[in-house]
Amino acid sequence: MPTPTAVTDKAPDYGRRSFLKTGLGGALFLGGVSMTAGLSGCASAPAGLQSEGPASPTSGYEFRFLSSDDIVLFEALIPAILGAALTEQPDLRRRQVRTTIETIDAGIVQFGNANQQELRKLFDLLNFGLTRATLAGVWSSWENASTDDARSFLERWETSSIGLFNNGYIALTKITNASYYGQPEHWSQTGYPGPPEWAVSALPQFQTHS
Amino acid sequence: MAMTDLIAQGLAGGWNVTDAATLTENQTLEADVVVIGTGAGGGTTAEILARTGLSVIMIEEGRLYHQKDFKMDELTSYASLYQEGLSRVTRDGAIAILQGRCVGGSTTVNWTSSFNTPDATLNFWADRFGLDELRPASLQPWFDDRKQRHNIAPWEVPPNANNDTLRRGCEQLGWSWHVIPRNVKGCWNLGYCGMGCPTNAKQGALTTTVPGALDHKAELIYGLRADRLVMTQDRISHLEATPLQADSVTPSAHKVQIRARHFVVAASALGSPALLLRSDIPDPYQRVGKRTFLHPVNATVAEMPERVDPFHGAPQSIYSDEFNFSQGVDGPAGFKLEVPPLHPSMASGILPGHGDIMNENLGKLPWLQSMLALIRDGFHADSPGGVVSLRDDGSPVLDYPVTDYLWQGLRQAYLRMAEAQFAAGAKQVRLVHMDSSWYRNWSEAEAAIKAIPMELHRARLFTAHQMGGCGMGANPRNSVVNGLGQHHQVSNLSVHDASIFPTSIGANPQMSVYTLSARNSTQLASRLTA
């Protein structure tokens, strides 16, 4: 077995390391953005029951965290994050996107206050025009952004040498992927058959009266 | 047949259980002992104290879920049973923290691996922290006692293909491997331990010690968050707590006060230090929240030629300690090799990537096999652990520095896991790392792993084992509690959970928590009933 000292490490990049180690850079940076976004009137109130818009069928889902701007953001990002997982059939595709956004919202509600605030900063940064353009590199509004724009953005943050952007990338893709592939309707795309049927039919909690 | 749902039966039979969300006014309660937390430590403590006739109130921040709620569904389980809806991370976001938040704590969602504390760890504690009374021979009767209480035995059913891959890899390479002891009774071998056991087979706190305590007249209040312990002179007089609404996150307007003779904190390695910090408990040497350990986890994924179905079957049944203590207890960072189960949502959250590539990778789920390494942190000067502090809202946050010492261990672990997967016949292997591609053979993987950047946010890291932060030791200058879990400065305060470990364990920690809690609670009971 090679000894650990024999392992070659990549040449250290001290600028980046100190930035990440303090963590302060990130907090101040995002904190500033959030405040700027607030002052400039970004809509960050929960969208509640959305009754308008092409992507809001009458599901009756009440948004408790995501704002209407966040929903537009995810509508732009989801085709890039999920790729071929989404069907081409327009009505079904819209429904897949919509239920995934609802699942994301329901998940975030359980995250609790502290992580909700972190996500609020991230979403505000992406929704606020100046930071969307300078930090995410997306020049058009999310409403007008193409899937290619969204894909380029994700790749920039994925491969960035700045840990904070890697983190943002992971947050956006993880929450979207986990929300999409966790839905029973999408299990089959992974070859996961679900819980064994013999167990489901034998267990009391799956019987109609439980 | 599924085992009886003791919770449903007990609730119907008149147990003293309260959902704090239903409280309509302020409450003042009194007991001999308040136990804060209902996981491995709190459950054990409550049962042992209640059996001696002491009046015990258990409080739990999470909600009470049991068989009726355990439907083998990832999304509902992750949202309801885990801390921060499974979004908990270290402060810089670099390490994902998997931790239970429900009655039974992490024992409700763990994968049932039940190891005695390794001898080398106990001897290290004795040598370095003056904990001579915890040498292996002294603890053996307590391990035996807990083994019986939680029905712990090596898994007799053949391992699922996911675990068997680890066994075959070890066989091929001449590495040691063993069958994992599990705390189950009548297990159906389904594979959903992490979502709450659907058959009541898992013998965690939820199905053993919590019911045991309630059968002996203990009271349980769940959905109740412990805010602070209030001191009067040199003793704690009462606990102040806030009920949470049924959504489990929104505080209600009422308050609960509980007076007691003794207070046992068992709120986990993040929760317990946070409660002590919020309470301004005397901490003359600034030890609270220090030396927090995680068993940092990294992982690899292999595409196997045959189906693995990593979502079905007992999630963990084979382990290898080949690299755990082999270079000495305090040498280069050792690690234990195990496998994780892979269900679609978790797999998509663990594998880095997006778009068509993610879709293609996940499409192979039945053929994917994963290995993980638990890095044994805290045994070396270059592994000082993390620090728990309070966020503005009073909740805990952990800063955990991944030192070069740990990175070396993590890189070794990537190498050994990929080697084992190829030895077991993998078609290709990739790291759970942002810069990894799929490697076609061991030599390609070996070269790539030796060169891959070992950096935060690039290497994806996890922890399911949080330890330390209220470390025990003989000397108050470097510890918070003594070898019996008693607080050094406050006589009516004890800590009974994984936060008292002075290092990590080097194995999945639930058995260590059960065992030390049983020993320390038995001592506490005799002091309180004397």
C-alpha cells in the first residue's frame, strides 16, 4: 500500500484556499447581494397559491417558500438540470416541471429557518439582474433565458475555481435532482421498481384504512 | 408477520405522551429527571432511570413517527425524519450532515450497524484522556447488556449484492472483511432502514428503550424544543422549552418550563453543545462545542456487469477494517470500509452532475454499486475536529476544517475503494467527486485518483456520525464531562450521547452511545435514589 506521503497533491492555490477557509468572504458577499436585492424590490415573498401563468395548472399547491421569481428561475433551470429525463411531450413536460418545483418548495419548508435564509440569498443573487449577469453570467432575464443559457451557467458554476459557486451549483442541482427522481412517477427512469410489492401488500400501513 | 407496533399499542394503552403542538397555554412541569433527546442516549437513559422508579420526562424536538408513517418513501422520510429536512451541512457547505430528528433520533433512520467501541479507541481514551475506567475489559459487561437489549447479532442472511461486492473485492485483494452485527429482530431484509423501519424489526430507541421508559411511567413530550437550562446559583433549576407547531418548524407562542432534580442532555453532538452554549453553562476552559468529529465520509460508485439492486436488502452487512487501525491508532488517518444503499432520490443527490449525463448515470441504478469510507478523525494532532457555535437564531452550526492529514486519508480511501470495486469485477468506477470521470480499469483509476484535487466542494463529503463537542475526560481543562458523563462544573447536569466522545469511534457509533449511556445512567440512578 502506498504511504500517504507518496501521494502527490495538486499545487496549492493559496488565494483560493484562504478565501474558502475564512468562509467570511462568502457570507459577506452573499449577505450584500441579498440586501441589494431586497432594496431593489426583488419579489422574495412566497408565491402562495399561484393562479396565473402558463405553467400553473390548477394543482392547488400553495407555495410557502419559493417566490414567483424563484419559480421562473426554476422553470428556466430545470430543463438544463434534468436534461433527457424530461419528456418532450409539452403538456406532460410542463406538469413534470411544475410538480418538481412544488416538490422543491415542500422540501425547503422543512429545511428550517437558517438554511432557508441561505437559499434566499442564493435565489436573490440569481434573480437580481446585476448579480445574475456578473456572477452567474446570464445576461437575459430567466424568463427569456434559453436552455443553452441555463446549461452554460450550470457548467460555469460546476467547474468554477470558486468554492462558493460550486456550492451554489450543488445546491441547485441536488435539490432539483432529488426532488425529481424521488417522485414515484419518475422511479422507472432509474430502473428502481419501488418497494417490493409483496411487502407493500403485507404491511398494515399500506392498507387503505391505515 | 411484522413485529407489533409498540408505539401504537402504548398510545392506545394510555402512555403519557404529549404532542407539544397541541398545547394551548404555558405549562410548568416537574420531574425527578428531565432527559433532553430521545435517541440512542436519551432513550437508554430514560428507560434505566424510569425502571428504578424515578419520575422522568423525555423531551424531543422532532415529532413522533412510527410504523403507520414508515412507507418506504424517500421524499417524505427525508423531509420529516432528518435534521433540517436532510439539508444540514457544515458552515461552509462542504460536508452534508445526515442526522435524525424524530423520536428515536438517528436510531430511527440509521442502517442498523452495531459495533462495540474498538479496543484501540477505548485504550486511546484511557491513555490520553485519563479514562481508565473505560478500558475494554471494564466495559465488556455493558456491551453484553446492550447487545441483548437491542438484539444485536451478526447478520445471518447472505449479504445483498451491493455488500457482497465489498466482500468479493476484499477476498480478491486479501483484505480482511467481516459480517456486520445489526440491531434487528425478525428483519424482512427490505432495505429501507434509512426511511424508518416499516416492519418494526429495527431495535432502535423507538422500539426498545423509549417504549420501555413509557411503560415505566415516564412522560414523553415531542415537538418541544429545549431552549435553555436556567441556573440558580450553582445548579440548574429548570429547563425552558418552546413547543413547535405540527409542521415541526414553526415555534408556537407558548412556553414550557420543567423543573427537575437532575438534567440529562442527550441532544446529539450538534444539539447538546448548542444547548449548553445557549444556557451559558459554566465553561471555564472554553471546551463546549470543541473537538467535534464526523467520521468524514467519501464514496465511489461502480458500474457492475450484473444487477446489484442497491436499493433492496439490508443496507449494510459487510465491512472491512483492513485500513482502520493498521497504521496505529494515532498514525495516518485510518478508515473503515462499508457500503451505502442507493435509492433514486439519494443517489441523484450524491452523484455530482446534471442533465443528460446524470440521467444516463441514474438509468444504470440497478447496476450501480457504491462504497464508502468512514475516516477515523480525532486521534492525531492534525485532526483537531470542528467547532459547534450558535447561529443568530440559536441553532447550531459546525465549522469543520478538513486538514491535509484528513485529505491524505480521504485520498487513500478513494484508492482502496476503487481498487476493491475493480477487483470485484466493476466495468467502470467513478469517485463522488466533481472532477472525476468514469475510469475503465484500476491503473487508469489509480493514476487519476493520485492526481485529483483534494479540496472542499470538489470532493463530495458526508457525515452520518456526529461525535464530540462535550468531550469526556479526567481533566476539566480539556473536557466538559467526566468518565460518567457528569458535567465538571454543574453537579445536576449530565451528558449522555455521542457528544461526550473525546475522539471519533472508528466504527458506526450507536452501540457506543447505548453502552456508555447504560453504564452512566445506572450510576446516575443509584446516586439519585440513594
